[in-house]
Amino acid sequence: MLKATFSSFKHPNYRLWFMGQLVSLIGTWMQNVAVPWLVYHMTGSPFFLGLVSFTSAVPMLTLTLWAGVIADRIDRRRVLIATQTTMMLLAFLLAAAFYSNILQWWHILFFSAASGIAQAFDAPARQALVADLVPRKEMMNAIALNSAMFNGARVIGPALAGITLALTGPGWCFVINGISFLAVIVSLFLMKTPDANRQTTKKSALSEIADGLRYIMGHSEIRILIVLLAITNVFAVGYSSLLPAFARDVLHSGEFGLGWLSTAVGVGALIGALTLAALGHYNRKGLLLTVGNLLFPASVIGFAFSTSMPLSLALIAVSGFGFMVQNATVNTLIQSRVEDRLRGRVMSVYTVVFQGFFPIGALFAGTVAQHSSIALGAALGAGIALAFGLLLLWKIPEIRRMC
């Protein structure tokens, strides 16, 4: 079982990628915890928590489809080296602004937008890179291990961020994040891969984007998976932008509480990812998708109304498990169905929905929380997502039979 779970590690390029990304993502999660804490400290407003996340969505929504064309045209490693270097410099600039005592909340909006531009070009190339690192038969395992790596960092990073915030403030979280990018940049340079064989075309980028969209619309299973992901990310995921408010004003646990809440999400998601890696050859992936799609919003609703720290940690860990089971299964099902020549463009749409739609949900949750209560800000969207999941299960039962 252990050998099957980590079967992609026998490929040297994948090992380099895994280790470099793991280190980098630990730093990223430290900054992801520190930025909303700093914004909430500056403004005291749940709305601004959602606004910061929403700001990063604008470039994700407007540029990612173009980035998918680039990921299909040129070497994805070169794209990633450029984007990772850009995000490293942004982290150092944010740290410099903080330690120079000139940082204002609107500066953070600027850095959020700039980071969103880099991420818009990074994400499709990163998602599609899996096919360049492992054979097709190992792809499902590699995708699950990528999710495990992401959530392993999500366990370590927020815990370190909570300690760092309490002891030194947010500035060192930004510095550590900048340094951590060196690990993935070095790993990309060390990879030994043949020159990428990308198709040359005289088509315009807009025409190639249209080709990708037509492919998705004409492929019923991929289309359903994208819609399912969209509803979840617009509504259910928005609760995570309110974690600083839950930590301070609901659970009264401060910086350490925020770190523990974020870590608990990561623990649940890590368990979910490792479960999927071990079940890489399990044929009833649609059943796994259904379980995650219903378990995730249901546990968020429970978390929203909890005032007990132990219960909140348990429920938010379950939400992390459900979220990961759903989304890693969606990724696996899409990647196993898409043609290689369109992989970058299809995964750019996946990225728009997975990352670009989340800040819209964050803005929705923050607005509801601002005008009613923090609990309702998290629970309302999750209730909508749960209702949609049940409707989908009733109207399109073939989802649970996907393999």
C-alpha cells in the first residue's frame, strides 16, 4: 500500500518538483495566513478580508485563459521559472514595505493584484506540468500526491505563521515566503527533460482559447465537473476568508487560534489527499467525488455555528478532508479525459474556476458577514453549495458512476 501511494516518487523529475514545491508552499501558506491577519488588524472589517481575496481574482479571471494557450505553446518549466521568480520578488517587496512602516491596506490590495497576475500564468502551467513529469499511467497518483504536498504545506505553514505572527509579527512571514521560492526555482533548473514538443500554429490566441472552450462544452463529463467545481468555489469556500474573524471574535483565540484553524484544515485535506493517492487505481472515483461534494459544505455549516474551539477544529478538519476529496478527484477525472494538445487550455479553465472563483465567494462571504453575522457569512454559501450537490446527485446520478 505504501509503495502504491508514493509510486510517482520513482521518477527523478517528479521528486525534484515535489520537494521544491513543498518548501515553497510552506512559505506561501505563512504569507496566506499573515496577510488577512494584517488586513483585519488594520481595518477590523470582514468586508476587507473578502476584498483582498477578490482583488487577486481579477487577473485570475481575465488572464488565465490566455496563460493556458502559453502553457500549450512553450516549455512549461520556463513559464514556471518566470512566474515563481516574480512571486518571490513580490514577497520581498511586501516585507520591505512593512518594515519601512509605509504599508497601508491599499498597498496590500496592490500586492494581491500583482500576485494574482503571476499566479494566473503560473497555475495552468503548473497543473499541466504533471503530464511532463510522469507517464500517463502514474498521472492520477501524481495529482493526488501534488494535493498531499499542497496540504502538507498547509499543515506546516499556518502553524509556523501563527507562531511567527505572535512572536515577531507578519513581516518575517513575508521574508520567509520570499526565501522559500528559491527551492522550487532551483528544482525547475535541475530537472533533466527533453525539449518540449509543442505544436506550432498560426492561430491567434483568442482562436485557441475558443478551441479549448468548445472542447469543454462538447465533452459532457468535463463540463459537469467544471460546473460542480464552480458552484463549490463561488459559495462554500468563502468561509476560509473569514477565519481571522472566527479566531478573534467568535472563538476568542487570537493569532495562535488562527494558526490552529488553518492547520486543522490542512490536516484534513492532507488525509484526504493521501487517501486518494492510496486509492489511485480505485475505479469508483465518481463515488469519492460525491462523498466529498456533500461532506465539505455540510461540515462548513457545522463549523459556522460552533463556539467551541475543539469542535471547530474537528469540523474544519472534516471540511478540509471533503474539500480535498472533491477537488483532487475532479482534477484527476478531468486530466484523465483531456487530450494532451488541449491540456493547458482545459486546465486554464479549471484554474479560473478553482482559484479565480474563490475570491468571488470570499467577497460574498465577507459582505454577508459584514451586514449580518460572521456565522451566517460562512453558512449561507455552504448551504447553497450543499443544496446544489444534492440536486446534482438527484438529477445527474451518473456522476457517482464516473471512473
